[in-house]
Amino acid sequence: MNEKMKDTYQQMFEEHCEGAEPDYLEWFVEEFTPKGVNWADEEEAKRAIARLVKEIDECFANREEVLRDYEITPDMLP
């Protein structure tokens, strides 16, 4: 499960970086870099995905679309 969460997070992260304004991108990369997540800790991984979903939701899409588009299942969230 952790590998799927890591891959999903990485995909969401990279796609959200595409086309981002430079000032926002700098902040976003600092705040959400996948390297800052301990993927071996399932609860931390779930919190990271939930936080990234919230950020993407607030910027561009609604939560249901984000969950569906990235195939995020309830067991991937806290």
C-alpha cells in the first residue's frame, strides 16, 4: 500500500507543479516535496496524501474529482 501511496503522491505533486506560477511553485515544492514524507510510516503517508488532496482541492478542483482522478481510496486517507 505504501508504494501505491508514494506513487500516487508523486504523480499528484508533479502534475500540480506543471504550469504553477513561480512564487506559488517555490512555496509548494518546499511544503509538499515527496522527499519530506516517511513512506514507511503508513499514518504519515496518509496524512501527507490528505494534505496534498486538500491543497489541490483548494486550488483547482473539488475533492471528489481529485480522489477519483488519482484513484485515491478511503484506505489511503487518515
